[in-house]
Amino acid sequence: MKYIKILSLIFLSVNIAFSQIDRTQPPKAGPAPSINLGNPKSFVMDNGLKVIVVENNKLPRAFANLDIDNYPDYEGEIKGVSSLLGAMMGNGTKNQSKDSYNEEVDYMGATLFLSASGGYVSSLKRYFPRVLEMMADGLINPLFTKDDFQKEKNVALEGVKSIEKDVQTIANRVHSKLRFGSNHPYGEFETAESINNISLKDVQNYYKRYAIPNNSFLTIVGDVKFDEIKPLVESLFGNWKKGKELKYQLPTTNNLEDIEINFVDMPNAVQSEIYVGNLMDISMTNPDYFALKLGNQILGGSSTARLFMNLREDKGFTYGSYSSASTSRYIGSFTASASVRNEVTDSAITEIIKEIKSITANGVSEEELNAAKEKYVGSFIMSTERPSTIANFATNIDKFNLPEDFYEKYLENFQSVTVDDVKRVLNNYILSEKLRIMVVGKGQDILASLEKMPYDIMYFDKDGISSDKPDFSTPTGITVESVLNKYIDAIGGIDKVEEVNAISMLAEAEVQGMKLQMVSIQAKPNKMVQMMMMMGNTMMKMVFDGENGSVSQQGMTNPLPESEVEKLVQSTLPFEELGWLNDDNVTFSSVDEEDGKTLYVLEVSKNSFVAYDAETGLKYKQTDMATMPDGSNMPQSTYFEDYREVNGVLFPYLVKTPIGPQSLDFNVINISVNPQVSDSDFIIED
């Protein structure tokens, strides 16, 4: 059966005579604009909470941001405990039930969010005292129940499962683990095992240990008066008990001695994720900060930077290539990245390294530097128009131990950077001969070309554990035909399957407490209609009459895309596997492991993979690569479970589609085999 998922995206003109301009010399940057940042008011409470207030009465609104500035914490065997704590906070308090708490926030049209690292509230001026009170109550008197704990734990487990085949997520976490180390807070990541290790007591202990005021900043901005807000904050947050400030000795981090490729094989990848970079010991207090930021802007900070212009505009390898120079109080990093087509993975790496070596060896031009400065000047000036920016600046000065005049001299410091400064700084921090190249992609398609590059290759699995070079040979006796025939036998056999001329199905799922119904009818040859309904209203209807199709939603009807029509014309609904048996384009892709199951994966089209349980033969999962608005590809998987027999044929009665940390679960209410259908059931709407 086929389940189709519909998922939802100043020029200044100056007339000056040419003869008056010496165009052989680039224009000199003017003086840095004078910025008046004002003076936010602040005070420190007895429990150590630092409070910063910025009065702004342009709008009758106010917001408060709480930043619990904890030292990086290594969670180890219970990684995920802070995330679970964050998910549970804000779900009622010891003084107010969860439903009452959430309903009151909604009634006021306010926003209230709490987590292990702080929180945020926003509302109209007249509601702000009450919303701030609810924030304090939720922070100081959180309600941690067994039911909420188990619910959020299940959500976290589903979230981990949903990203097991997400190439970008795997690339991010393995890259972090390898560059920082598995025992570093920045190198660990949540797993099903670590989440299962977490108890409610762990969450409660984490809260007591880390939710402390003496390491926190409360920033209040909006239509408030300092003389009124100060006593209110003192009364609401005065009972927040001071805690013991903790420090964790961060493990030593090291860069590589030579350029090296770290490779992770992801058989379902339709493009390669590439990260190239190294660690840097630099913070905002370092005078080199300004030159580093400008240099990175020129290399890969925008769609006009060198990396983008080379890899996208010139070579067409990718939708975008960028770089970042992340500074930190603890350990910073430089990273250049791109998502590229499989066949150009090695070429993209070559071009990224070429650009890095070029900018470190040859520096930048005056024209490039002036353009980068203009970007920072413009962004900074625009940001200072927001009252929240002034409050954030005041917080940063304290939080990051910056000079009191750091932001007053911010633009001046950028403007004073020279091309020589940029070259010197980039050479100090971007280690062009010690770069780590992280590649996550389909090894069967790209590894041969990577092996021809002049770099050693180290292999890792998707958890960042060292492994052997992948074996791409197909298991003995396993073919497309054997996998499909075993599936057909498992669901009832070829005779029973061929007797099925039509199937109708009704399934239900719950979305935010409301029922979502899915009605599907599929019939030979290649006819189908599928509807999604909620509260009696049809949200989406898709029809295919065997030759043409349409999709209707939100009162509009459009023809099906040609690519979808082509697939449906060639399909053998209601059982596509029958057609795949004789389709030379269907190939054996890989042997995977998931949830303790060995899976045989077939590539049934360029962007579609179907996995079958090697033991039972039943279809376990289908993954389709969806193109996002930014041009990147995102995997969307559907799982088939709870097979039951209807008229001698097995059908899945549970169809699950993970969406981020949530899952859209359709439970089948009824399946009819060979119901009475006619052409009138597949009429395409105008």
C-alpha cells in the first residue's frame, strides 16, 4: 500500500562626476558612527540574582529573560536529563495545576517558557506582573510528576529514534564528538540508552543542583518603571534559594597533527555532509576577536563570501557553503561546511580547503574588508534600535567579563582592523595544515573518490565509535527479487496478493487532542484517492485516475506534479512490490540495523528507500527524501507495524510518521479487501 505524506516557506544614488573619483584606490572607511547605548539600570539581590532593567514605553508590552549561566556540564550516562528537566518545567507548579497554569497563560495572550538554562516571558503591560509571578512560581516551585516524566521521556525516546537516519544530525553529533571528545560536554549526545537511564530522581537532583540564582541574570525590558519593578522582582524571586556554584574541569581538547578525513557511512544519504575545521582558543575579550570575525565573514559568512561564490555560483556543487568562527569562554571553533551531491564530494572538499589555504596565505583585499565592515556596522546599528539589545549588552559585559566600554568601542574596533590584521589572525586560528574533514554520506557512491585524495581516512559509525572500512558487498543470496518475494510470501503469498483488486482503509490519529482521519482507496490499475479530514472537514484530497491526478487543500485544487504522476503511472497499486519485481531501476541498497532488527534496504527510486525485516520479510519502513525550501534534503520516514490478516493478506494496522520529537501515529480502524469501487470514486476535481 502506498502512503503519501503532504508536508509543509537600500540603494543610495550619488551623482558625482567620474573625473572627481580616483578609481584606482579603494575608498577609505569613514569614522565609526557614534552609538548611544544608554544606561540600563541594574541591581543584585541577596541570593545573587543579577537583575537588569531597560525602560522602554514605545509599546505597552514587557518581557523578561532569565539566563542561568551554568558552567558546561557533562551528563554522561544520563545525557538528556537537562532536556527532560526543561520539557517538564512550566507544566504547572506546586501552587497551580498544569491545566490551570497553561490556560491562564493562554487567556492573557502571553508567552511563558522555562527550561534548565532559564526562561522567557512576554505579555501586555497590564498582565506583566502576573506573568512574571507565574514565571517565578514555575521556576521556584516546579511540579515534577511521574506521569509527566514518563510522557516526556517517551517523547525524548521517539525523538532519538526519529533522527537515527537523519544525515545532518548524525554529521553534527559525530563531528562534535570527534573534535571535543566523548567525555566533553560539547562532545556528548543523547541516546536511547542514556535516556532510559534517567530517573525522576535524576531530574529532581539536576534541578536542585543547577537551577540557582547566584549564577543567573534576569533581564527585563519594556513598558516598566525601575522603581516599581525592583520591589516586585525582590518579592517574587527572593525565595529562590542560593546554591553552591559548581565547576567541572573540562577535558583537554586537541587539534589533529595533519589533515585527516573522518568518514561515516550513511547508506540512505542522497547528499554528503562536509565539515572542515579546527578548534580555537579565543573569546570575545581577545583583541583578535574583531579581525577574526571580519576574516570569517569574507571567507564564508554570507551568500557573497568566497565559499558560496565558489561552490555554488561557480561550481554548482551545493545550494550553499558557509563558515563560522565561534568564540567561547571555554573553547571556540572554526568550521566550513557544505551539503553537496554525492558525485562531487571529493571536489567540494578540494575547493573548501583551497579557499581556506588561499585566505590564510594571501589574506584579503581592501575592498573585501570594507564590505565586511559595512555589514557589521549596519547590523550593529540596526540591533541597537531594539531595547532588548541594550539589556543583552549589559548582561554580556558581566557574563563574559568584557570591558565596560566594549560595546561603546565595538564599531571603532571593527573599523580599525587592517588587511594585515586579518591575515595575521586567520593564520593564528585557522590551522590550514591541521584540518579535520568530517564527511557523512553514502560510502558506496563516494568512498572510492575520497580514497584518491592525499589524506588519511578514519572510519566511524553513526555514534562516533571507531570502526572498520564499510563492506559494500551484498550478502550472499540477497537480491531485490529475494527480498520482495519474501515480503510477498510473508503477507500471504503471490496467489492471495494477486486476488486483491482494491483496498479501502480508514485510519485515525490524534493531533493536539483532535482526531485526524485518513481515508484511502486503491484499486487496479494504479487508481487511488486519499483524504485527510479533521472535525468533519476535508483538509487534503489526492486523486489519481490511472493517468492523471490532482491534489486539493485549503480550497484550492492543483494538478499533481509530473514526477508524481510518472511514478503513479508506473506503479502497481495496491501492491507496489509486484511492479518492483520487474523494475530494473529498483536496486539493493544496504543492510541496516535498527531497533534490534536487521533490515534489507531497497532503493526503489532516486529519493525513496524501503526497508524490510530480514527475519520476517515484512515491510518495516519507507524513507523519502523531501526537498526543503532552502534546497536541502530532509528524510521523512514512515514505519509499518502491527500486521493483521484480512482475507488471507497481512496489512499494517499502525502507521507511524515521526515529526521531530513527536510522532503522527495512524491506527487503522478498518480495512476492506475488494470493496465495490467504480471510476466515479476516482474523479479528478476541477
